[in-house]
Amino acid sequence: MASTTTKALTKLVKINTPIKRVVSTSTSSRQGAQVLAVGADIAGTCPFRSTFETIDNMMSRPQQTAAIQVETPVIENKVQNYDAIPGPKGLPLIGTLFDYLKKDGLRFNKMFEAYRTRALEFGPIYKEKIATISTVIISDPDEYSKVIRDEGKYPMRREMEPMAYYRSKNGIGLGLVNAQGEEWHKYRTVVSKKMLKMKEVLDYCGSMDTVAEDFVQHLKDRSTTKHEVPVLEKEIFKWAMESIGTFLFEERIGCFGSPTPTQAQSFIDNLQGFFKLMQPLMYNIPLYKVMPTKMWKQYEAYADNVMKIGRSFVDKKAKALEGVVPKENEKVSFLTYLMSQESLTPDDALSTAVDLLVGATETTSNGSLWVMYCLAKNPTVQEKLFQEIQNVLPYKEAITPETLNKLPYIKAVIKETFRLYPITFATSRFVQKDIEVGGYNLPAGTHVQANLYGMFRDPEYFPDPEEFRPERWLREANMESNIKALSNLVWGHGARMCIGRRFAEQEMHIMLSKMVQNFKIEYHHEDIEPVLNTVMTPDRPLKLSFVPRESECL
Ligand code: HEM
């Protein structure tokens, strides 16, 4: 048995070790004027610059949009070899894995804390090998901007290995989330035509408003005499699913029905299990590739159900659409659009729709939970937000794109929440050519991450970082543009940035505005801590109270 395991380990290490290249040590000179504005760097390389500018216009525009030039003396710097990058020492095959497995050690579901602690010990650039994955972790916005610049045409992110393996094993296309290179570009080109166009997304403002209104009523119906909602996580998940379902299928799934439709309930339960187990599977040695472990079997069962139910939603709609050819400029559901694309096979179209269903639910539901928690813990902020909403939105009236433009504070509240609780705690890229970062040479193929959680709580970038202060994101706050741009990184960056960002922001702005208009959100229990279930979630059920505000609104 022991030798089987050793063989399996050796095989896995071979599979997962990136090809190492011999890199010569070279010298380079620091620029006299260092460009600090990560935002400008992002904008400079991001093909969607103009459209993302519009999103930021909606919130607030920095007083100074140009890059800040800081005069620094020109000094000759020796660029050091990759091996010189500091970091924790690990064991030959498994790196620092035991640090995460031992009692009282670091934890996979607290990786964001591990990154922060390591960065404090080893500095803004350190490297670590956990199990088979070596990563360089960067906690300096200027240095990370070099990675952003290097993206290339087909940016490569670390795949969600268990998900990719599951799909390959079952002959399912890797889809937008996990595909790389030209295959990824094929999916991305099709989806971005709809999801990254502001006008297309704004078209869904009305239906998102209806879903949000129904959600508010659903919570009212579900709340107890103490105004708490049993298993709030599941209820908010229903909102997220109903929202993306409406976008994909142009019709309602019916998640707020009583009882919840069995399929929708089962999809929710399985998707939550799927995300929860992905976290430990991603960081541990992928033994499941050679023998199905207990955890893998459980994960596989969740994945089977997610695919099966996701597909049945899509299949049902696809059947109804058979033979329908949309007329030019006709407004059709996203699924109809996908199915009419020549570059996608019917199977590709189905996989893409399921990917969007999966990608849109855990993220926006947990993101919204964190916003509500922060509002409940900061009643003054909540009151200010309530006043902003009251000033522009008559009670029970629908939110329009024009109303959204008049709600800068809700956007600042969400940015501040994501600073404290970034749904994705770190970015991920494989550098595509040899580059210099922080005085070290990173060979092509190096896996690099921006330590978002660490930077977001660093007093150098955010004074009083533990304080929830949405005002720092408002126009008048005068925040340096490179720091302001840091907040965008919770959506990733460049050509591979979250494709659902516009949609997610719009649905969250609408739903959260409606929630604050209808309820005073309160929290009367112990403080909540973040944990990773792939995305950052509260560490226990969130027992918020939703006290109706009707009388104040009329
Ligand atoms: C709070 C909400 C969300 C957050 C914080 C978030 C964050 C992210 C991040 C960080 C990435 C990786 C980007 C990169 O590597 O540069 C990503 C990718 C992706 N997201 Fe989101 N996301 C959210 C909501 C959504 C929604 C609503 C959808 C679907 C409608 C979606 C679909 C996707 C897809 C398909 C990808 C893969 C894109 C690609 O690789 O080309 N996300 N998201």
C-alpha cells in the first residue's frame, strides 16, 4: 500500500510540476518615474476598458484619473534568480503541506489568513509550494501590475482542478471557467458579446428588479416573529439562482415558490456541497486522480447532481427552442443566443449555460450576505444608505438604469464590503514569458497570485483597515488612483476578468437597495468570521434580523 501511494505521489508530482527553465541572472535599471497607477495599467491592457470605465462612472470618478508619477532616483538593481525568492521551507515532494494538516497549524479554509501571515513574515513577494503547486504571492500593487501587463492574448489562470478533472473524466467540455488558450477564447468571444456590453446588461434591469421585489416579499413571508429568516443562506441563494435563471432562460425558475421546487432545492444543496469540498481538494495532493478517495466520491456525487440538474434546466428550455432561429436584432434569451452560435456545438452551449449558472450563484449570494452583515454591524452606514435610496427611489417603484446612476453610496458599500471580505481572496495567473517582479526573475509558467485579502487589510494602503468605511470609495475621498483600482481585482483583471461582473453588480445594487428600503437589517449574535468554501463565506449560519420599515417609507 505504502509503495502504491509513493508511486501515485511521484506520478502526481510529475503531472503537476511546471516545466522549469534555466534562467540567467540579469541586471535591469529601475525606472526613474515609477508608474503607481494599477488602474491605469489595468485599463491600458484590458480590452474592456471603455465599458468598465462606465461602471466606475456610475460610482464615482477619482479626482485625478492620470497615473501618479513619483520621482525616485535611478538605481542599478540586480535581478535575482527565482530560487532567491524568500518563503517557507517545505519537504521535497509535498512542500509545506503538513503546515496545513497538523493540529493548530494553518488551514485550507483560512488560506487568506495564511497568505497574510506569510507575507508579514517573508515580505511582499514570497513563494510557497503546497503539495504539488508552487506559487509566488505578491502583496504589492505596483509589482502585481507587472503581472497584469504580461497577460498576453490568452491569460492563463489556475484551473479549478477537481472540476476540470471531473469534466475531462466524464467527457464534458472544460467550459469558460477552466479552458485555456484557443478553446477558452472560443467560449469567451461568444459570451462577452452579451455579458460585457453595458446596454445588453441594462436591458435586464427591469427583470432583476422584479426578482428583487419578489425576494423581499419572500423574506417577509419566511421571517419569524424575531424577524429572523431560517437558513438565510439558502434563501439568498434562491435569489441568485432566480436572477441568473431569468437572464439565461428569459423566464422564471420559480425558486420562491412554496414549497421550493424540488429541482431548484436539490441544485442549491448540491452546489453548496460542490463548492465546499472543492477548497480542500484543490490544495491537497490530488490523490483522487489515481484512486477515488472518500472526499472525492462525495465531491463527484455533488458534481454529478449539479451537472444533471443544471443540464435539465437548460435541456428543458433548449427543447422549447428547437428550430427557432432568432431574427436579426430580435431580443432573445441568452440560451437562445448561445444555441444559435455556429462556433459552439449544442454541447458547448449547454456546458456554457451550466457554467454561468454555477459561476453566478455562490458568488453573488455570499457577496450579498457579507454586505448585509456589514450593514447590520454599521447602523450609521445603513441609515445613510437608506436616506440615499429614499431620496431617489419612491417606495415600491421599479429601479431603472437612471435610478442606479443616482446611487453612488450603495456601490461604495459593496466595494468596502469586498475589501474586508473579498469573495475571491487572491487572483491567479501563470506568467506567459520570463518577467521581473520585485527584483526577482519569474520564469514563464510561474504561478502568481495577488494577495488581495492581505493588501486590503494593509494600513499602508487603507488607513484603519479593520473599519468599515464606504466613504473611502467616494469621489471626494481623494484616494490614490492605484489603490482605488485595487478594488477591481476582486473581479480579476484584463481579458480574463469575471465575465459576469456587470451582471453581478447590477443585480446586487438592485436587490440590496430594495432590501435596505424595506428592512432595517440587524445582527444580535456573536461576530462572524470568514472561511473559504472555494469562495469566502461566513463561518456559521448568519442570523440577521429583517425589521420591516414600511411605515418609514410611505
Ligand atoms: C460577487 C460576484 C462575483 C465575483 C466577486 C466574481 C469574481 C470572479 C473572479 C475573481 C474571476 C476570475 C477572473 C480572472 O481570473 O481574472 C471570475 C471569473 C468568472 N466569473 Fe465571476 N464573479 C462574480 C459573479 C459572477 C457572475 C454573476 C457570473 C455569471 C453570470 C460569473 C461568471 C464567471 C465566469 C464564467 C468566469 C470565468 C471567466 C473566464 O475565465 O473567462 N461570475 N469571477
